[in-house]
Amino acid sequence: MPMGHTATAQAGSGGLTATEHRLANGLRVVLSEDHLTPVAAVCLWYDVGSRHEVSGRTGLAHLFEHLMFQGSKQVHGNGHFELVQGAGGSLNGTTSFERTNYFETMPAHQLELALWLEADRMGSLLAALDQESLDNQRDVVKNERRQRYDNVPYGTAFEKLTALAYPEGHPYHHTPIGSMADLDAATLEDAQEFFRTYYAPNNAVLSVVGDIDPEQTLAWAEKYFGSIPAYHGKPAPRDGGLPEIIGEQLREVVEEEVPARALMAAYRLPEDGTRACDAADLALTILGGGESSRLYNRLVRRDRTAVAAGFGLLRLAGAPSLGWLDVKASGDVEIPAIEGAVDEELARFAQEGPTPGEMERAQAQLEREWLDRLGTVAGRADELCRYAVLFGDPQLALTAVQRALEVTAEEVQEAARAQLRPDNRAVLVYEPTDDADSTDEDEEAAK
């Protein structure tokens, strides 16, 4: 049986534990017992995302997320969904810049089924991958792009801001959805080579959390995954490093049929897994995390120039993270008035720092969010995989709460002073077209 080690979480995460094991083919297996409810979560992270794609072939990582549900050697068509849901479980998969993940939450006595299904598609997807399934899922992804990006208000904002914030040729310059042209250009050979390169056991982490017998679970992992061969030809991801500061304000004005003017911006922030990133997270929480935040109080409550204002953090491990500002204007308010107020608030925060009350509220908010994640078997399975894949150690998931609580007010102030500045952001301004204005007027008249 493969060797493993155990570590216990520090105070703050409820005494949760996890053990880590490695199969002979390189698959890392992370187990965490939790007998509170008779369910088990299975999570499988592959170390592949849109950052691993090359120019002209974007969207393959996301396309594969769909292809993995199209059947494998022993599971045909829609069988993966049918078997899991028929057993009382739920499942899905997602793609990001840095990983692709697949997950099931099962009644505990159906855990073996989920492990068998994941192993079957890891080991034998190519046996079922043909031109028909590729064409089918390519059309599904293109339709998803239309529904979620191209045909909804502000739908392409994330794509546009990412392209501004990361220069041409940078591995994070394009988003996981991919372009229509690249999706059309992808061949069956491209797909087969992508799978062989990235869907190997030594490029994955499997976590199982919940009402499990660890010894039995590890035996099943060995039984179903152990014979899948490793692959050692994966190229190293391209370097995503960039200077700490962009050095100038990058801007784009978008005239579209949107319901209101909007100011969006992406600030370049420290990489995930660092104390500086945790400090930036707290700064963004104080400035724009909810209705008690400084920007909400200033723009929505006091000035009434906006109907919504918030800051979020896109944590990235292989490139600078992004601080994400999103403000929707009120009525006919012009963007310069909003932008001036935002810059005033950021400058004041950089000069004065957070109050003790703000620090306490922000840390409590982040702690609650973390404990909510770790408190569910699916959330914990996902975080164990995340820290194993991106930082090499799943145990870090169990101590992340503590690290966020150790950040000082001085560090939060320094994060804002150093990086929440006009020369370190990409800005997107949405201006409604006349069509949108007339539509709004028609709607008002109809009320």
C-alpha cells in the first residue's frame, strides 16, 4: 500500500485533518474523514488550465471539461451523469486559468462508483473520443460563450479586462472560454494530444472527504487508478511573472447595449499563496466587500452616484492576482465623477489605513467564508486539491484561516498604498448606446 502522512489543522479550522498519499504512477490522494453526515465528496484537480494553452488553440482546457462528460471506454454517452445522479449524487466540472476540476458528492455507500467513474475517464477517454463527440461539445461550448459572454450585458468585461491587464503573449492574456475561431480550428488530433499530455495521474490530485474509511478508500484508489500509466512529456507552463506595477493606466471605452454606465477596473496584486495577497484581500474587503464597505458607503449611500459598488479578488498562483472593481452608475451620472470618488477613497485608505473595527470586521468576514468552505465536504475537498496542485501541500488549506488572521493593519495599509493606485490598473468604461437608452425609456413607459 502506498505510504502517506497525516497532519492536523491548527486552531481556527475545527481540528480538521487530512492524510496525503502517492500512488506509484504519481497520483496524489488526499483523504479527510468527517462522519457528521453519511456523504462523501470526490474532487479531482488536473494541473491544466487556459494558461497552458498556446496562441491559436485557446479554449482546449475548457472544451475538455465538456468532453470528459461525453463518455469513456466503459461509460457511454451521458452515462457519467446518469450513474451519479441515479445513485443520489451530484456532479460537475469547472475550468480556470490554472486548473480543471471534476467533482461528485455521493451518499457514502456509493463512493466506490464515483472513484471508478473518474478512473475510467482518466484512463480511457481516448477510446471514446471521436469527431462526432468533439463537434458536439465544441458547439455546446460556443453556445455557452454566446449565452454567458457575448449576448449578456457586460458579459465580455472579464475577457476585455484580462486582455488589458496581461499583455499580448502572456499566458493569462486570454480567458478559459476561448475564442470562436480557435474552437473552430481545434482538430481531433489537437484534442487527443492535449488529453495525453495533461490528463495523466501524475498531473492530478484526488481528494476524498466525508464519511469514509481511509484504508478502504485508498485501496479503491489503488485498484481503479493504479494501473493508469504516468506521462512525463508535459511542458512546463510559461512564466506568468510581471512587474509589481503596470506603470500606466490602461483604458478602454466600450459602447454597448447595457442598462447603465459602468466603471470596472483590474489592479495588479501579489500572487496567491503569499502573505501580501492575504493583506490585499483584507484591503479589498474593507474597501469594497459588501454594504458596509467604504466604496459602497461613499458611492451608493452618500453620493448616490452608483447603484452598486464592490471590490473582489481573483487569486492567481502563477501570475499577479487581480483586484476587481465593479461600479454601476446611477441615472445619468458620468463616469469621471465616480472615478474621482473611487480614487479619493483609495488614497485616503492608503494614507490612513484601516480602523481597528474595519480590521476586525474584514477578518471575521474572511474567516467565516473560509470556515463555510471547509465546513462542507465538497468545499474542503476542493480546497485540499487547490493547495496540493498550486502550492504542493494540501495541509495549507487547513491553516489558511490562521494566516489571514495574522495579517496586521500596517500590512493592509501597505498593500493599498503600494498597489491600489491609478498607474496600476486596467480600466473598462461602459457607455450605453442610444438603443439601450430607448429600450429603458420604453420599459419605463410600459410600467
